[in-house]
Amino acid sequence: MQPDKEIEVRFLEIDKDGLIEKLVELGAKDKGEALLEEMIIYDEDFKWLEERKFIRLRKTGGQTRLAYKHHDDLGKGEATDIEFGVDDFDKAIVFFSALGYIPYRRQEKRRHTFKGLDVNFDIDTWPRIPPYVEIEGPSLAAIRAAAEAVGLDWSKANFHDARWIIENVYKIPVGKMRWFTFDRFE
């Protein structure tokens, strides 16, 4: 079995209410808004930090998902993604610690998800930065068509991952932080 390849593009500093209104008008299905609690896990010598690799444990609602991500094509909107469900968020952290991996950063974001126009729209609100939308789809052509249908300017598309955006656009050194949540920022 091959890992999935994600194709995603972000548009920064959006008008969240206006985008939601347009998505509803175009018939996109509102999948709701949720708080995502995450633990980012790195290898023991932190090589993954520079290689743009990590393990992400994500808890939202009653579900916990585990993912390995590698942004191997930085700036092109593609990432290797292997994701599946696990039963216990805290036990998974202990498991990875026992294997020598480093549960490094707790982080949170609010995500409002819509499905429509052959793509997923995730409107993300992170601590201390304006909301942005991540559009994920089967191809850049599908993502571009959906973005333009909701009035987003393709020339403003950002093909970098969330960490790159937070560090380089908003000047928050999230890769070196231990807490990037709405209550703790260190």
C-alpha cells in the first residue's frame, strides 16, 4: 500500500464570514466547526524538523487520529500523508515516547470544514494569526477552479505548509515552541 499524497493550497487572511456565505450559496456541505488538539512528535535527534517530517496525533470531538506527514515538495502544495484512527490520545503519546520519539509541541486550532466543488475547504483559526482557508483536492486544477468559484485570487495562493506560514509570514517560531494553544504560547 502506498501512502496518500495530499494536494493543498492556502489563502491567508480571509474574510471568514464572507467565505462561509459564498460556500453555502454554492451548495457546499457544512461539516461543522471543531477545536483540534494536537501533539506534534519528532525523531530523537530532531532531523525531522529540518526535513519537514513529523508525526501528528490529533484529537477532535470523540475521535483521535494519528498521521505521519512529510512535506517533501515544500512550496508545491504536496505532502505525503499516512493517517488512521487510534483509541487513546494519551496512551499514543506514551507509546511514541517509549520508542524514543519526542512528543514536542501541543497545539490547537479551530477548524470549520465544508465539502463542495470537488474539494474540501478547511477554514483554520490558529492562536494569534488571522484565519486562513486550506483547500484540498484531487489536483491543482480542481483546487484552482474551486478557489476561483468562491472568489479567491489564485495569484495569492500559498503552497507552503502551516508551519512555514506561521514561521515565515507571521514570524512566530512555532517549530521551536512547546505550546501553541489558545491558552498557552511558549
